[in-house]
Amino acid sequence: MSNRLLFCFVVFTTTLQSAADLPAKTQEQQPNVLFILVDDLGKHDISIEGSRFYQTPNIDALAEGGVRFTNGYANCQVCSPSRASIQTGKFTARHGVTDWIGAAAGHGKSLGERLFAPQYARALPREDTTIAEAMKASGYRTFFAGKWHLGGEGSLPTDHGYEINVGGTDRGSPPGGYFSPYHNPLLDDGPAGESLPLRLANETSAFIRSHRNQPFFAMLSFYSVHGPIQSSKTLWEKYCDVAASQPAVESRFKVDRTMPVRQVQDHPVYAGMMETLDTAVGNVLNTLEECGLSRSTIVVFTGDNGGVSSGDGFSTSNLPLRGGKGRQWEGGIREPFYIRCPEQVKAGVVSDVPATGADLYPTLLDLCGLEMRPEQHVDGISLVPAMDGKPMKDRSLVWHYPHYGNQGGEPSSIIRQGQWKLIHYYEDDHDELYNLTNDPGETSDLALQMPIMTNRMASELRAWLENVNAGFPTHDPNFDPVAAEARAVRYQTTFRNALEKNHAAMLKPDWKPNANWWGSMHAED
């Protein structure tokens, strides 16, 4: 029997539980899997990744306890496509979910932009075998909690291999916000003011406790830190004090091509959301420890797209990476990317191998000693060799987002080969070329200086997209350049000025979002 199938003996916890108190396990039991997915998480929203404002000690400890991929990526700059790639092991152009489900797209639907966006799949393809279905077929109990956003009736988690679904619907943001009542048909309301991320963590912990004697695959898919940006008054006050201890800020936003982009991490409400997220993660990890499952459980932690620095809540900065959610630069797709597997991989490993969400499907099958499904996870590869410090074969990574993002993103496709990244833009068919090793902030476009490499990579990108029958945008004959220019001027002036004023006001002692802090305050508060 291989090391990946050997029984992981339960160790005593720090509370010195007796052997009789610990869960019984069979010698043949495979590793458990806890997959933690965070919505709209920026690469540098985590302390270990460089944030000096947000406090994430539990996530930091998770990263230090396993393998940290410094070139970890989401498969798209918006959520649904990346989530589909995690479930299927395929790049977005291949599975067809190329925009967030619900976005206006398709011929005949003018968005006031130069291009018509192509149609996209509005549900996770039924013909695909998801990671949950693969795990379930191998004897795993499967569980999902939180944000799904991969289709509604007929395409919910329970239609794609998850036995239990707590709160996963067709919605991309929590309909009732981050405090109970949740107004979610698949999540019972808790006590008034209950925290949504803490509730989802508790539901996941309950599943773990009740299935401690069986191999399980549990996906905890937080709605956090997607908008609406909401936290408690106590945490807001805490991070107002943290912000006051930092250097004074004269300007928080700069316009990068299409929209203002946040340059500073000092949003006190968003910081509170990050702390609550971290607490929720810590609670579930503590449950594994209490159940004696820490060493026999693989834990994955990553996000579905970059932090929201432009559009939506304008809530975080991804510097030194350029851009954020919805955008084609590294800030829109680079993610924290951690895999902890104590029985198979030593702690503290840092890998610079490029890794994407599509790789997690085959990687988990490999780590669990299960049969690979190369016909399914056709674009993903097992990252186990990289986790073991072995060299990995070079490959091309491809992103395809032929849509306009709410956050100022432009219809484009991307190919990364080694240190080189090429972005092709569909509005005018121009290319940008960056050396990510020397220029991770994508400040120096080398396309004109290196036309041979630019043409080669652009040709390979186009050939790959055509091979998988990708959809491409077309020009909108009703595009109004006068209206577009007026919008651009507004973003540069009045809109940006309003952002500066509103975000500075959040740090003032008399700031108050509403009467009861989004329903989180009660008489006992």
C-alpha cells in the first residue's frame, strides 16, 4: 500500500484526551478533505502575503503548516468561471462559463461599450464529472456550505455530487447580508444578528463531527468577502485605530485606464470582514484538531478571483500587483493558494510553480490515492510533485474573459508561459507582454520591444481558444463614443472625488452606516 493510503494514526490533542475519547478509524480510511474557498479574496489580503492592515493569524498558520504557492491563480477575474474550473478541472473557455452567472451578455444586448459580449454557459455543465462526484464515487461523504453561484434549480450543489448543501444558491452575494436574518431559502435563519461566516463555519464543523469516522470531502465556500461590505461596530472601531497608527493618506484612488483603483489598505469595515473570516477558518481548523483529524485531513485554501480594488465596494488594494477583481492584470487573478497535508508533505514549503484552481481536482485525487480522471480534469495537473520539491513540466496557462467587468475589466484573453504573460485585447486586437519575474506589477509593456515572442504567444493563445470553441466578442454597431467619453471623464473627476470623500469618512469617529450596523446590534450590545 502506498504512503498516500497508509492509515494516519490519531495523535493526542493538547487537551490530553484519552484514547477512549478519540474517534475510531479504520486502517483503510483515506485522507479527509476540507476545501476552503473565499470569495473576492486579494492575494495580499492575508498577513503572511504582506498585508500590514488585515489580521489573519489562523490563515497564516494554515499557510505555514503546508505548501504555499506564491504563483497561485484563480482561473478567472470573476467568480462563477473560476468556481466552475475548480469543480471540473478545466479552463474557462473549455467549460464555457466565462462570466459570472447572471451577467448581461450575448448578441443584441448592448452594454454601451464597443463590443457585444458572447454568450456563456449559465450553469455548471451537467456532462462534467465534478470533483465532488469523483470523491463521492470513491466512498467519500460530500458536503457544501456557502456560495455556489453555478446555477439554480437543477444545477445546485446537490445536483453535482454534494450530498448536503447549506446555503448554496444561484446568488453571488448573500441576499440578506452578513447577519441573520439571511433571507436564503437554503439556510435557516439564526438568532438575529448572527454572523454568516461564523454560521457557515459552525455548519461545516457539525458535518465534520458527525462524519469523523468516514472519509469526507467538505467544501466551505464563504460568501465573504464579497459585497455588501459589512462588519460589526466593535471591529470597525478596532481597525479605525489600526488605520490611525499608519502613515497619513492623502489619496486612496488612482484611475488605471478605465476606473479608479484603490491604492491603500485602510478600509475599516472590510478589515473587520477579514478578521471574522479568519476567525471562522480558525473555528473549523480547531474542530479538526478536537476530533483528532488534523493530521489525516488535507486542507486547501484559496480564492475565486482577486480583491475588489475597483467597482463594487472599492474595498482593498492588491498592490504591488496591478488591478483587481474583474481586471486582466495580476491583481485580478493572483490568489493565496495553500495546501496542508501533514501526513504527506512537510510544513513550511514555499513553491513558485504556477498553480491554478483547475489543478486542485487532480491534486486532491492524487493526494487521496484515488484514480485520476485525465479525460475530465483535462487542463489541470497534479501539484504533488511540486509539493514534494520536484521539478514540474513547463506548460501554458490560459484565461479567457471576453466580457466587460463591473470593475473596469476589458474583454481579453491571457496566456502565461514561464515568466512571460501576454494579454490580448479584443476592442482593438492589441497585445501587452510582461515579464512577471522582473515586473510583477505589470508596469512595462514589452510587446513592441519583443515582437517575435509577442506574435508567437498571441498565435498560440488564439489557436488554443479556437481549438476549444471559445466564444469571442463582436463589435457593437450602436456604440456611442460620445457617451463613452463622458463616462470616462466622470470616472476621472466627480466619481473619483466622491470615492475619496466617502472612504475617508469611514475613518471618522462619527461615521455610522445605518441605525443598527446592518442588523448586527441588539439591546445587549
